[in-house]
Amino acid sequence: MRNLLIIGAGRSATSLIDYLLEKSDTENLHITIGDLSAELAKQKTKGHHNAHAIAFDIFNEAQRHEEIQKADIVISMLPAHLHYEVAKDCITYRKHMVTASYISPAMAELDEKVRQAGLVFMNECGLDPGIDHMSAMKVIDEIRAKGGKMLLFESFCGGLVAPESDNNLWNYKFTWNPRNVVLAGQGGAAKFIHEGNYKYIPYNKLFRRTEFMDVEGYGRFEGYANRDSLKYRSIYGLDDVHTLYRGTLRRVGFSRAWNMFVTLGMTDDTYVMENSDTMSYREFTNSFLPYHPTDSVELKLRHILKIDQDDILWEKLLELDVFNPNKKIGLHNATPAQILEKILSDKWTLAPDDKDMIVMYHKFGYELNGKKEQIDSTMVCIGQDQTYTAMAKTVGLPVAIAALKILNGQINTPGVQLPITKEVYGPILNELETYGIVFNEKQVPYQGYNPLNVAS
């Protein structure tokens, strides 16, 4: 039997583990699933004869060495900052490794050692990053093969709630780590390029600068800019492209409403609020408003945010129960961002039968034979329920497929890498289609931002 070690059995690992269990007999696999919670790991094995669960502590060096040494390939589904220790051990014991996380500077520095060892360390192989890279490079490579010159590339992805489970005014529920949603956009200005002009959006303006797009059969969405689009110029070989923009998708109206929290300071994660364990939701809201001897919390908030009486923003706030004097935060020494996450989780957690939805949208503008052309590519994936989510499917399946193809020698170029070569993205995208993860590409009129070539 070939031994495959999966470290981390959280939400993202569900579809990943199921895929490998399904393939285990024909591929001669024995799967070890390690997690801090032995019970969670055991649940994910489903009693399969080719799998066993262990309690696994990433900081237990002896155990880590022992389990990695026994494996033929390691899949790390740990938080990104923990991959490095696993990676060093994989080099020591000559094991391939796959993650869904961005390549950190520390991981990148291991590239030469990984190459010398003849190992494949495949990173950024989930959804975003992952499927976004693969689906983008497929079309970009096809355009180049025809002799086209890339002019514009935009890419958007969003984890959303499916239409049949969309039953709140925000048109949103948490499909992934809520903390990442609350902190989205922080840590520096969003950077991108439009028609050759560098553009920057500071965090306090981010959610009021959105783009709109329609996805056939699913309606209209808005996208706000990701933090750094510019780094993808070199990754995708688009150093001369005029427009490069990557963003996050939400339903129209979400960003304007979210900006209320940004404006008030509720997304701040840099300080602790006193008495957060006994604080009520109403007291939390009032903490960000000026004192007034007679005005209510509601009136003060309306005034400071300039919310009209008939504005849907008000209804969205009421839906979240932020003025409730009886609900307690119940978090000790919590930051505003942590408290906001708690309040939102009350309302935005997927119910057991809820379905989530992944939407990805790429725009490719290019010049071919003296004419400007555009291809729009869209992918929509709907989950089954709270456990078998579209998010877990689109993150886990490409990781599992990549691991198996590395194990079988079908992906064999060594180094610390992401899935942007045809050797890698071709077979993975083909297999993802058999699981319903399909991109619909269509030729559309070129929609560059500066057709008159005036200053922008």
C-alpha cells in the first residue's frame, strides 16, 4: 500500500478525504488522517478499511517526524503559517507535499532544496488560490498559442449562499472562516492597474469602489478589489498587460452595507474592548457612537452614518439584532472584529440543509490580428448541505487530484510551485469537470476601460 498522510481534518478536508477514500482500492492507497481532534479525524474516515485516524499535534516533533517518514506524500490542510515545519520534514525524509495555501516567503526559500531533492511541493492548489490560477492560465495559454497579445485580465471569486438558501437581507452566509470575512481588505491598500495606470484603494474606501457583472442564470454580482493584484503580473506572465484586477464577489448591496462596519470601526482587530464578556450587543454598537444625553443608540447611529428612514441599510442592521440590550457578547478580552464575528455568526451560519455557492468570473481581453477580442469565463458550483459545501468541494478536490497525480508520477517537475503549467492544470481541470466544476467560456465584445485612449 502507498501511504498518504493528511494533516488537518477540518471543513476544507471533507471532499478531499472522500475523493481519496473512493480511489483507495484502485490506487492502492492507505490514508492516515491526523487532527488535533482524534474524534473529528475518525468521523472523516467513515470506517473505511483503507483509512485510519490519529490524534496529531503539529508541535509534537517526534510524532510529526514519525508520521511524515511513513508517508509517500503529505497533504497539509493546516493554517498557512504551520506548513513550514511540515515542509522542512518533507525535505528531510524526501516526501512530496501538497497544500491549498499561498506560497509564503519562508516556503519559497525552500525551493532550491526541494528541487535538489527531486520533490514536488504543490501549493495554492485549492479554490482561490488554485482553480483561479488553473482556469486563468488555460485560457491565457490558448490565447498566446493563437498569437494573441493579452491586454486585460480580471478575475473574481466569491463564496456565497445559493439562491434557494438565500433568506436574509444581506444575501450572504458564512461558507468559510468567518474571521477572514471580517478582516477582508485590511493590511494595506488594494493595488491594481487599469489601462496602464496604477490604482490604489485604501481600506476605508475599499467597499465603496466596486465593479458589477452578470452571471447567466444567477443574476448580478459586485466585486471589490483584493489587496494585491500586481503580483500576478509575473506569475501569469502578464508584465505588459494594460489592466490587471483581482476581486472578491458579493451580491449587489453587500459592500455598501459592510462599509457601515468599516466606518464605525467594528472590523478593527488591533485592540481589546473592556468588559466584552458582559457587554450587550446594544452596548457594543453604542461604543462607537458619540455621547448624547437624550438621543437613543438608534438615532445616533442613523445620524452618524446618514441613513435615511427608508434606506435598506437600516433593515439590514435590524436583522442582525445589533440594538438588542439582552444579548451578551460572552467573549473575554475580545477585539471589535472578534465581537462583530460573533454577532454575524448568529445570523449568517449555514443551517444543516442550506446550500452554499461558489462563483468565479474571469475576463480576458486580448489583441489578435489587429482586432481587440474578449473572452468571459464563468464557473458556478452549488453545495449539497452544511457539510458537503461547494467551498469544501472546490478547495479539496483539486488538492486531492494533484496529490494523486504527483504520487503516480504524472506531475513530476520538482520545486516549490503553484499550478500554472499545462502539465499540472490540464489533467486537474479535466477531472474537475467530471465532478461538475465546469467553466463556461464565451466570446464577447471587447470592453476595455479606455476605448478613446484618453487619460485615466
